[in-house]
Amino acid sequence: MIRLHDKLFKPFLTEKQILEAIQRMAQEIAVDYKDESPIFVGVLNGAFMFVSDFLKAYPHPCEVSFVKLSSYHGLTSTGIVETLLDVPDNIEGRSIIILEDIIDTGRTLQKLVHIFRNTKVKEFKIASLFYKSEVYNGEYAIDYVGLEIPDKFIVGYGLDYKELGRNLREVYQLNQKHMINLVLFGKPGAGKGTQAQFLKEKYNLKHISTGDVFRYNIKNGTELGTLAKSYIDKGDLVPDEVTIKMLEDEVDKNPDADGFIFDGFPRTTTQAEALDNFLESKDMKVDATIALEANDEILIERLLERGKVSGRSDDQDVTKIRNRFDEYNSKTAPLKEYYEDRKKFHSVNGIGTIEEITERLTKVIDSL
Ligand code: AMP
């Protein structure tokens, strides 16, 4: 096993297996292109090692070039693909063979096809060292494949996990244990925090309440606390950039967790998208969003009761409570649709005894 940042990876392919696959690909392509000098175009950064070994194995005259796509911008509104390193000049009438390190869903490939569509090349082919056929959903058929691999996150031989691992000669697979990641959803006072206490014990999960983290920071007079206080005191949401960064740090602090309960996060669509992207980058995902439903009058009663005990300023004033509900209705409620679209939304009646509600939540979680 090796550790890169917070994750463990186990050996998956040896250097020998990789080089043999490349040898086969080079032979196959050599047969098809022996009578001309094709241009091999490597896709940076991941393909640099593959391109190097491939060229050493390719027996006939050929040229080499590289492209680098911007991974964040994708298609701009003008339909132009953002490239950081553009297609080579003088490719008119030439045969282009793209050398990709890995093809999974096919998003990058789609961008590549788009870039080359408007060039007058003779032929355009795709060769990928690794290919996740289970998840590929592009229209373009891959012309040459080195090794078909299962849909597991891999590193090494040019591929990285947060930029580490590219220098490894072998390929490693993420050693991912089974995780459950839950979002508890509901208005202030719905019982998210109370229920999280029970669920975290039962399922051995790490509970992250963004409200609690803010309050901890306020109590300790940190910079983050000072920044958040003015918003929280009014019952407004703290800005997304601040909250997202804070949440990511909390997750990163717990690399060995069996899963997380997110309580009070996400509260906006931007936060939900950020959470999905962040978890995806760690080969994790939200398994379910469970909403605790209760009507406003009951919630106000509960919050005022809690305010007497906890001393929370935002729980002691009906105007502030109503403002929190308004924030919820305008910014957080749309997330119901976001998670429904992804078939992850579950609703639970939040009125009853604590035990009854835990029971309802447990039923949903056990059915996942
Ligand atoms: P809570 O304890 O979840 O009711 O949160 C208390 C307050 O912390 C909220 O009213 C917001 O001001 C702030 N807060 C907590 N979580 C978030 C979030 N995800 N986004 C923005 N503000 C938040």
C-alpha cells in the first residue's frame, strides 16, 4: 500500500503489464500506419509517460505533439473549447492519432473530437492506454485500447491524485472502503443536530455541522469566527466561499472516517455543486439527502425553547428566526429538486418523539 495525501492505494498493474500493453498497441497501430508518418498527439498532463514509452515501442517514422485542455472551463458560451496548449500547426492532410492515458466518461474525449472537428486532417483516431468501458458514455468508438479496467480510481504512470503519484512506474488503485455519506436537510429547528448524534453512533459516521464549526470559531475568536459572526447574528447565510472552504477542511481532517453526516450543509445550490465536485475528486459521493419535515409554528416553538437553554442569539428572537426561514425558502429549498434529479432525496416526518424520528431515518438509511 502507498499513501498519497489522505488516501491509501494498493498495487493494481505492474510496470511489465503496462509496457506489454503499450507494445501491443504500438504494433497494432504500426500495421495500420506503416506507409505514412502519422502525428501522435499526447494529452497532457496524464499521458506524458505513456507517450514516451509508446514512441519508444513504435517502429516506423512518426511525429509527436501535445495538447492540453483546460479542465474547468469546458465549452464556453461561444462553443469554443478552452485549450491551454493548442493543436499543432500543419496538420492538414495528416493522420492524427490521439494518445490518451485514460478514458472514463469520455468528457475530455468529447472536447478533443470537438477541437479536431474543424481541422482538415486526413484521419483522426483515438488510442487510450486505459479504458473504463463500464462508464464510458461517449458516441465516439475508441480505436485502440491498451487495457480495459474497472471503474476504480487509479494513480501512477502519469496519473495523479491531487498532483501526486504521476512519477510511479506502476499503477495503483484506490483502497476505498464502503462509506455512507448523508446530508441532513431541513429548516432550522427540524432536529438535524439531535438526530445526527444518534446516527453517528449507529453508523460510525463523522458528524459535521457547519453551524457548530462557526460557533466554535466565534467562541475562540478566530478570524473565521469574526467574519461569520455578523451574518449569523442576523440570521443570514455566511457567504459560500467561506463555508465551502471550511467544510472541505473539516472533511480533510478526517481521512479515516467511514462516512460523514453533513448537517446544515449544503444550504445553497453552489454549495451542493461544490460538495459533489469535492467528493468526486476523492472518489466519494453523497449517498442520500434526508429531509426532516415540520411546519413553521412547531419549529419556532422548538427554537425559542432551545434559545433559552443554549443562549444562541439567533434562537431567541422571532424576527431572526423568520429571517432564517426566509433564507431557507429562497436559497436552500431549491436543493430538494437538485437531489431529486439525482434520485437521492428522501423525506421523513420530523414531528414525533426523538426515538420515533430516529427510527424513520434508520429505515431510509438501511434501504440505501
Ligand atoms: P445552524 O446551526 O445550522 O442553524 O447554523 C447557524 C448559522 O450558521 C446559520 O444561520 C448561518 O448563518 C450559518 N451557517 C451554517 N451553515 C451554513 C451554510 N452551509 N452556509 C451558510 N451559512 C451557514
